[in-house]
Amino acid sequence: MSVAIDLSGKNALLTGGGDGIGKVTAKMLAEAGANVFIGDLNLENAQKTVEEIKAEFGVKAFCCKCNVASVEDVNAMVDEAVKALGTIDILNNIAGVSKKVDYMDMTEDVYDMVMDINTKGTFFVDQAVLRVMIPNRKGKIVNMSSMSGKEGYATNVAYSASKFAVTGITQAVAKYAAPYNINVNAVCPGIVRTQIWEGLLRQTKEQGGDPDAYWKERISAIPLQRPQTPEDVARMFVYLSSDFADNMTGQGINVTGGLILH
């Protein structure tokens, strides 16, 4: 019995695969043998990831521009992925956004933007991919939640709301998809120094705070005493996309260094 993850012959669709955790995950899926289709709002980044995947791993790789907050874009992305790959066996739903705004200063426009991308995007990408997976009676869907989808944070109320919603969507869709032999789970990262976090630190500085002190404060609370890396998170996406996770569904798996324990 092999203990290595082998995704040879599988076809994976990723949202947000142009950079950060999404890019690392796309390359890990490809290294495990999967063909990859990336949907990303930044088409240039997505194209760079695709070229790297084809050069390094020799699998099929494609991309398109997609705003996951647009149902029309989502449906077009899924249609393109099926046309390019033939079918979709794996969805890694990674696209997301965060905006650090004091709760009392939060505007409807910012709230809607965060909810549209993180929550509506997850809802409609899962739905569009299920239209492909259900007739095949198999598939793996992995959504991007967060430790903020397990515990609310006063520093980012809208983001917490959006990620609690992703956790709920994951649980509900898991029950809906289970009769079709489709597993639906979520990854809940902790503190990862991605572009989202860089943006939050810039906002901290713009708001008169000390970004270095804020970062150190957040890291000091982690029992393992280090931030998580994109690789830490990507490994969980790959695991949940594999046959090793055949009997897991509706779960939100923490990758937080012990910061969240439920």
C-alpha cells in the first residue's frame, strides 16, 4: 500500500491560484500528477503559474480570468475548465479577500465586497462545480475558510462573518453532496504572511498603528510559536483532494499551529 498522494489523471480546478496559497497549492497538485485549471482575477499571475506548472511538472495546465463574485464569470470558468480538461475531479476554492476596518467604520460597500468574494463566491463556485461532479458521482471539493470561521475577531468583523458563512456552506453542501459520493471540506488557516496579510499590515500602518508590533502580538499567541506557511496550508488542500480523505466530509480542518483547537 502506497502512502504517497498520487493524483495522476485527476483534473483540478482552483480559484485564486495565481499567487499566495493558491499558487503553492496549484503546484503541489500538479506535482502529485493532477492537471490544473486556474481561475483568478489577476490573469497575468495565473498565466505565470500555468507556465511554471507546465515547465516543472509536465501536466496539462490552463487558466482564465474570473471574478468569483460574478455568477456569470463562475459559470464561464467552469465551462472553460470542462472544455480544457474534460471533467473536474477536484475543486480547491481558494480565492478570498480581507479588509481590516474598525467595526464602527465599516461601510456597506466594504462589507458587501468581502461577503461577495468570500461567501457568495464559495456558494456559487461549489454549485457550478457540483453540476459537473454529480453526474460523475464522485469528486473532492475543498473550500478556503479560516480560523476566523471558527472564532470571531474584533479586528475584522466582516471577514469573520464571511468565513463563518464559508464553514456553514461547507457543512451544508457536504450533506447535500454526500449521496453522490462527493466529499466537501474546508481548510482553516491561521496566520499566513500572504498578500492578504501584507495588506492588513499596510492598513494597520495607515490607521496609525505599528504593523511590526501587531504582527509580533498575533504570532506570540500561537502555541507552536511560528506563523503558518503557504506550504503548510497547501498540503492540507492536497490531502483533502486525495483518496486519503475518502471518509472525511463537512469538516473544517485547522492549520493554525494550535491557535484554534476546535
